[in-house]
Amino acid sequence: MKFNQLKPIVLALSLSLVFAGCENNNQKEEPANKTEQNESVENTDKVDKEKNEETDQAGDQKEDKDENKEAKSNSSLKDGTYKASANGYDRELNLEVKIADGKISDIELLDNHESDPVINRAFPIIKERIIEANSPDVDSVSAATYSTTAVKQATLSALEEAGLEKDSIKVTNSTGYEEDRELKEGEDKSTDLLVIGAGPAGLSSAIQAKQDGVENVTVIEKMDILSGNGKFDMNFFDMANSEAMKANNNEVTKEEYKEKFAENSWDSDERIDAMTDGAFEVDSWLRDQGIKLEYNFGEDGSMNHMAKEDEYAGNYIQTKLEETANKLGIEIIPGTKATDLIIEDGKASGAVVEDKENTYNINATSTVIATGGFSNNPDLLAEYIPGGEELPTSNQIGATGDFVKIAKDHNIKLDDMDKPSVFPKILDPRRDLTGAFDNNFIFVNEDGERFIDETSSGIEYGQEMVKHRPVYYIFDETAKDSFYRLSSQVEKGYIDEYDSVEDLAKAIGCETDTLNDTLDTYNKAVKGEADDPFREEAGEEEINTDGKLYCVKVTPALHMTKGGIVANEKAQVLDKDDNIVDGLYAAGEVTDTSGAYSSAVIFGRISGKSAAENINK
């Protein structure tokens, strides 16, 4: 699908999403919630339930530990290969457990419907924990709790088939990070550069600093797997002068880029200039890391990029950044959270951190904050974006705004905290972004009736959609074939297909005549025979009711928070008096910026350069 084969509406909508920072795949798709990006990718209600369950079950798990250990030691497992299953993040997760010499020797993941960017990172961790303990009575992997708890439950079923006494082990979804755990004073450590957060911004910062000569670079990530939403993203956008664009004879000048970005930006002129320059350099830098985004799609001037026509950008970029960081010898410490900054006399010198067992200081000459936003913190949403707490989120579970309070405590400037990005539709109950750059679709309620302008967005739109849940997203084969996100979700079985309006009505549970009338009214408006009852401008294409129809439950989602720590064009953090906090830098969603995915990488690089200059001076 070449960019010049799409309609002009693609460019308009694409650029509006691009420069408003609304488009995400990926993963970060998809993606700890559930997204297309994404487990980045679980709904808010699921996440809240998970947190409550973890808290309630933590005490039980501690009380049962000695009993479970005894059960393990007394178990007699028969050698062999055992298959078992459990309910995962989405549908059934299947695996195979091998027992040799009475112990777990291997676990193989079989058919499942987990989010690839999550399970591919989390499964090796949970597998290692289970084999090392010879038991599923281990901590689940944070940011992959549903998936890894399912692995534990399936493993337990296999062990019981192999001879383990039933109910001798209890599996919970505890990750070991309960707030009431007792922490010891650990030994402090020192590094040249401390990067807090291991998503696209944090890893780009660490890699750039290492390339600029910084010897000791340490990255901490509070979750057990790396990256926030970045790994779920479908689209790496706002990137100009790429090899893929050149191959498409698709050119955007710096003047055009700057003008487009500035249209919906509240960043300073200096930051817009820095973003523009970075956008023209980032493809070359990514390629130096082996990251080749070969697919440019959209109309003339579109700066949308995927890894390939059938491969999301987010997980590909994140995986390659992790590989590069490891090759460069960057120290990456997962499961470690920064709880405070060390700042004296206006100079930052590291952070106070904690893991499962210890709290200690990491002293550093330069510190970069790249911890994401606060889409998964209902209290902060209620305070800064009233109504936002009512919406599900497509953002990952670690986006809890930890550095909002820390910034306040240290007189660091926060701004534009009331600016959200609401994505119009994600899969319900999965949290993968869905939809295409089209307008030939409708939403209906459980009665088969439309109730809203499907092309709108924002908090009020989100609240109205939530009121009408379940909401059904209906489109035809033309729409499905127009965009990889839709076609891939149909192929994965996330979106169902129907041969007739009657079949679709039965699935929804509404009257066929009502749904027929709804579709007919929409199509008449497209043909100019009537006004669209909800949209100011009718759709451009009819929904073909004679061919296959596609339908899935959707919900709107708070996709990103756009306000945060104020940083200048060099990614230097400012205090409330606009003074530079020496040695402190910030990039990505934690900052106050109109940018999004590509901005995280661009300002991640800038923060790494600035941090290196401070270290090398």
C-alpha cells in the first residue's frame, strides 16, 4: 500500500493526529494495561481490580510461604511432558511443562492470545523464576501480571497432573512489590549517568550518552519488563527526511515541518526548532542502531512510518534499542523505582530508589527523568483532568505519575497538566488501539442505534461513549483492507466478521430492522440524500451491507497525559523560577510537550547529549 494510493483525508487526519500527539500505534501498541501497542496493554477497571487483588492476596501469600515450601519439598513429580492451560490476558494460554528427575526442567509457551510485546519479554522471566524455584509459587512479572499469573496457574495444573498434591501450592498474582513490604537499607552505588525509565526516551538518552563518551550509564525501570507504551505503537510519526520517504518521492522541508508542528504545539519556539532538527536526523540515527523503518504510508507529506507494511514500529524499535543498550554495556536494572531525587543547592546528584527488598541511593553526575505520564493514576487525573479518571486508558500500568509529587517537593516547574490525549477507540476489553484513517464506520449501542459523532474526541466525547457501553464499532471490507491495524486485528481474531446484517444483529442482540435502518440512514447521508443525524459532515464512503461486515466492542481511552515537568530545548529541567536545575534532564511523556512517540526519541537523544556534556566538561 503506497502512500499515494490513499485518499486526501488520510493526510489531514494523519497530520492532525501527528501534531496533536494523539496517534500511537506501540505498542507501545500496542501497551501495564492492554494496547496495541499495549498488556501495554488492560483497561482501568481491570488494573484497579488487579491492584486490589494483589494487596488483598499479599498477606495470604506471606502466611502460606512456609507451608508451600514444605509442600514443594514433599512433592513427588513423575517425569514426562505435561500440557496445561489457564485464562490469560485474553482467552486461553497454553503451555507445556517438562519434568526430569522429579523437577521442572523446561516450560514451553504454546498457543495464546497475549500481547506479543509483553509476553515475549515477560515469559523468559517467569519461566526462569519457576524453574529456579521448582515451583509456580513465585512472584508474577510486573507490567505482565495477567499473563504471567496465567503461566503460573497453568504450570500448577501441569504439576498436579504430574503428581503434586492438589492444593498444596497456592498461586496468587502478587508481584512482590506490595506497599507494605519491609525494606532494608541497601548499599549506595554511584554512576556517571542515571536514567530513570527504560522506554524509548530513556533508552535513547542512555545510548546517546554512551555514544558521546560517558563511561558508566545506569538505567533503572520500575517494572520487571522494559518500556511503557512505546512497545505497542504501530506508527512512528513526525519523522522527516527518512529513507522510506525518499523511496516514496515524499519530501517535507524543514519549513513545512516546523509550520505543521507549530500549528497545534504549545512548546517554546526553541523546543520546536530542536524538535524539527531532530526529526530530520532521527532516521539516520535509528539506522545506525540497526533500526530500519522501511514503510512510509499516507498521502504526500505524510511522515507515518512502520517497520514494514505488516510490522508495527513500536515493538521493533524498542527491541532494537534494548539490544543496542546491552551491546554498549549500559547497565539496566528492572524492578527498581525512583522514590525521590537527590538535589542540593539547585544541583541534582542522583536519586533514592527501591527494589523488592532494599532502598538505597544511586549517586550520579547527571540524571535523566523518563518515567512517562499519569494516565493510570485516577487521583491525579481527577485533580488535573477532571473526567479523565472516568475513562479507561490505553496507557501502561506504570504510568502513575510518580514524579509529579517529586517535582513539587523539589520546586520543579510543572505545566499544562490539564492537557490529555483521548484516543477515540480501543478494543474492549483488550486495550489495543483500533480503527483506521477513515470515516466510513459507525458506532452503535446494544439496541443497534447510533448515538454520537464517531469522528469526535476529547474528555466529554469519552464520557458519553462510556455511558453507552457496550459500544459496537461496525465497518466493511473496504475499511478493513485500508489499514493494517484493522486487517491484522481481524486476522488475530480480535474483530469478528459477519456475512449479513442479520447475522451481525444477532451477535449484538438487537433487532435486524433497527440495525438495517441505522446503516441505511448513514449511507443516505453519504449519498447526500439526507443529513447525517450526528456528524456535521457525512462520511465519504458508504458501508457496504451486501458484503462482509466487521464488528467489535470498543471504548474510548485516555491515551496520554501531555503536561508535566518543564524542560528547555536542551532537555534541561527548570524550577518554578525558570532556573535550570543543574545536572537534571527530562524527556518523553513525563515532560510538558505537545510531541509524542518520535518526540520521546528525539528529546531522549537531546537529554543524553546534554547529560554527557555535563559529565564530560
